[in-house]
Amino acid sequence: MELQLAPLLRRQLAELNKNPEEGFSADLIDDNDLYGWEVLVICPPDTLYEGGVFKAHLTFPKDYLLWPPKMKFITEVWHPDVDKNGDVCISILLEPGEDKYDYEKPEEHWLPIHPVEAIMIRVISMLADPNGDSPAHVDAANEWREDRNGEFPRQVARCVRKSQDTAFE
């Protein structure tokens, strides 16, 4: 299946670069590896993350389509759905099938019909609307729930400033 995926990934990346989507851009991390993409997430206006330009890596498994890619922010992001290592935890990136914690419906998980744009739109939406109910980053979730006008926005603002300083390095 790997031979069939390389053209698909090449085509998806070319299409994204030809017709860019608002809120993100993508390129290869290494020109010789179609399975590793670097994305820049340009955070939406009217959110705490406004002005942020966060770098992330999308890593596609060799059996992509059957299994979702992994997404990891390289730039620090203070968010309930992004763990301390930068790994993004949202439904669309979860393996297909039943949720062992019975929190999410199987149709919310990865489906092979999801293009990269769908993933990125969900990530951008996640920034605007955190899910504090099943957090990947407990400290950020606690601050988001308990101190939305104090420490949580200060931590986010620190990350936004840092992202602006390092986005194009």
C-alpha cells in the first residue's frame, strides 16, 4: 500500500500549496520524505491564540488512510487538548473504532475519507474552543476551567509571543 500512498500525499500537499486554506500552510520536513510534513498554524482572530503562528509536524503512518497521522506541535502551545510534549489529542486523530473510555462516538474518530484540510480545520477549531472534559494537558485544562480570565490567558499569551518570535526560524 505504501507505493499508492506516496502519490496521494504528494497530490494532497501540491493541492494545499496551489490552493492554500486559510489558517495554515504545509510543506515537507525533508524533501525526501512524503510522510513527514511541517505545518504552520496561523491562529484565528477573536481567540486567545490570535496572532500565534505555531509550528507542528504531521507524521503519516505507512498505512495512512487505515490509521490517522500523528500531529505534534513543535512550538509550545498551552492548551487542554495538547499534551506537555506537544502531541495533539482530538477525535479526528484517534484510531478508528470504539472509544475504550466511552467518551466519543466511533464516527468522530479517524476515517479514511478525512483529508489533511479536515484535520487542520479541526485543529484550528480546537484552538478556539478547548475541550476541558477529557484533557491531554490536565494543568492547562484546570486553568481553562477555573481561571479563564487570569492565569490561562497569561500562559496562552506567553506561548503566542514565543510563537511569533520563532515561527520563521
